[in-house]
Amino acid sequence: MSGAAAPAGLVHVVEDEASIRRALERVLTAGGYAARLHDSAESFLAAHDPEAPACAVVDMHLPGLDGFALQAAVAASPLPVIFLTGRGDISMSVRAMKGGAFDFLTKPVEAETLLGAVGRALDEAAEARAGLSGQARFESRLRRLTPREREVHDAVVAGEPNKRIAYDLGLAEKTVKVHRARVMTKMGARSLADLVRAAVTRRIEEP
């Protein structure tokens, strides 16, 4: 019997260039995810099961149906779509996000950036399927933090700079930066404003 760990989640890769598909597959597999490869939006849509928990990493410029058409086709499902393009601009990014895209990344993408986006997307999809409220999602994410990460989270939300947090917790400033990055990832926050907004919303919703 193999001792390998089960994949952390399923990621559909929709990319027409074979070399890029294989490169993304290697990154995702190394990150613990199961990757399913598709060379067009049509092949993905033919195989897509809306009930299966997953996310999709989609090239914007595909032959036939493009990324926007794929996004529209799965809009009614809880599938998070992460766009990946080498020829994007601000207007394209805005259109994608308004259409419900989970994230918009540019090629070449760093492995850490891609894996972070995929992890957050799968977490959000799982929470949506579980029917969790905004406060319940926040509490679920908060429980993923280690005790030290929780301390850093609370200090960041309170507006403390890294240098002050390091002094208060007896840590090196670079260590605080590492914890802070992990907090952002685990909490599904794309910015400091997202992190603070979630904490403030939680306090408002608490009885």
C-alpha cells in the first residue's frame, strides 16, 4: 500500500499550450493537488461535473471559446475560476473580476502565487458548498491559524506595524513577515483591507 498522502483538491487546468499545461501540472502536483488537464474550453466543459468540488486555472486566450465564455458557462456552479494570461490588461482584469473570477494572474506565474490562489479558491468553494455564513467562514478560517499566527493576525488587524509586532512578540521582523503572509493565505485575504474588513464584519455580526 502506498504511503502517499491523498491530493488536497482537484484543479482543472484549461490551457492550449502543451508545455504550459505540463509545467502547471508539475507545480500543482508538487503542491499536493490533483491536476486534470484540458486543451480547450470545450473539452473542459464536456468533462466538467458541477457537483464535484474543484477549481479551474484557465488561460484567457483559448482557441474556440475563450476564458470569458468558459466563465459564463460555469457561472451558476460553485467552481472558482482563476484566470492565467500572458496578454492581460487592466480592463480585462476588471471584466474578469466583475464576472466573478476568483483571481487574475499573469504569466509567468510564481509557483507560490499559483498554489496560494488555488488553496484559497478550494477553501472558498468548500465553504460555499457547506452553506457557511460570512461569520462562520471567518471562524472556520480563524481556526486554521496556529496560536502564533493568531497573535500576528490580531496585531495586524489592530493596525500594528511589523516592527512593533516583532518587538511585542519577541520575534525577528522577517519572522513576523512570514507569519503575516501565512495569515493572509489561510484567511483568504488578498489585501490588508480584506483582512480588516472580515474582522470588523465578524464583530458587527456577533450577538
